[in-house]
Amino acid sequence: MTSIFQKAIGADFDRLHPQLRRRFSVGLDSGEACIGRGVMERVWHGRGFVRPFLALGATRHILVPQAGAGVPFRIDNFPYLDRYGRETVTFARTFSFPGNRERHWDATMIHSPARGCIVDYLGTHQHLASDMHLSAEPDGSLLIRSGEHRFREGPVDLRVPGLIGGDAEVRESYDDATGRFRVRVRVVNRWFGPLFGYHGTFDAEFVRVTEAPGRLRPVREEARA
């Protein structure tokens, strides 16, 4: 059984902590999904001028314009076949801020043999696609770094320039002492500095599935990787 993440990492997948191996084995072959529930110790964003851009992205569930500490968090990783027959895994993140205000950062991931990496479609309409490069670190943690970003809408197919794009770095590990997963996410613009990020811990529940719920799937699916 090989998940899209195993395909992307290759033989080094076996270097991951056993709990990370199980978490990133979710897929159609395993018949499992992973639901993570925990608390982000801190959710932050950059300087004031980035907030309008974060607020705009939030309308399509891309990034989070609010900041806070001790923020309840949920991540849903469900596999399904998209309309183009590609195995896809959801990365639907929910942040619950005070006042019953939920914020969402949704993504769906496929493995692209042509690009040789994971392609991460961002938001509810998959207008943004990012190459994601995964590696197993010496301590058994997983490091994910973004590469090229592309914007697609109808006939439009543009590479997002570094001036307005954000470079993402995700580090996920498993803490044997607490029995919890740790995650740290940081999105930085190479010209304007830090844009958004969060860090914290969560527990994982593995459930048997055959299909992702409709609420986790994007409104629009993009054929181009």
C-alpha cells in the first residue's frame, strides 16, 4: 500500500517516526482518514499591511487573518478520487477563535509524477497550486517546503512571482513524551517577511473511510497540476 506522500518521499519514508508514517499513509489503499484535534499555542500574522491580503484569502479559505493564543484546532485528512481520477487527500484546517468565530484554511493534495512532487491546491476553488517538497529529517520528523506557485482561472495560467507569493515551511513531528503530534507552520514572503504561521500540538484519530465528506471537498477542481 502506497500513499501519495510515500510516493513523494520515496525510500526515506521509512525514516519517519512510526506515528508519522501511519499519519501520512492515509489514502485510498489504506482505507483510513486522519482527524487531528488539539490546540495551537499561537496563531500569528505579519505586519499590519498584510492583513487585507489575508482577509481576502480567507474568503476562499486560504490562510487565516486572525491571531490568538490557545486556539482550538482541527485538521481533516480524508482521501478521495477527484473528478479527474486522481487520488487526493484533504488538508482542511479549522481554527476556533473566541466568539464562536471559525476560520478555515483548506487545501487538497495530489502526487504529480510529471512535477515529481506533491501539488497542493489551496482554497475552496483550487485557484492556487503550489509544489510541495517533502523530506524525512534525521530526528524522524517531516519537513515540507513549498516551491513554485501557480494561479489558474479559466484560460489564465500564471506563475506567481516571488514579490507577491509566500514560501511555506511545515514541520511535523511526534512527541513520545506526550503522545501528541507537534506542528509548526510558517509562511514568509521573500521581500516583505513573515506573513502567517502557527504552532501547537494535536491528537490523531484514524477512521475507516471510503470517501471524503462533501464539506471537505473543493467547490471547483483544477485539472492542471
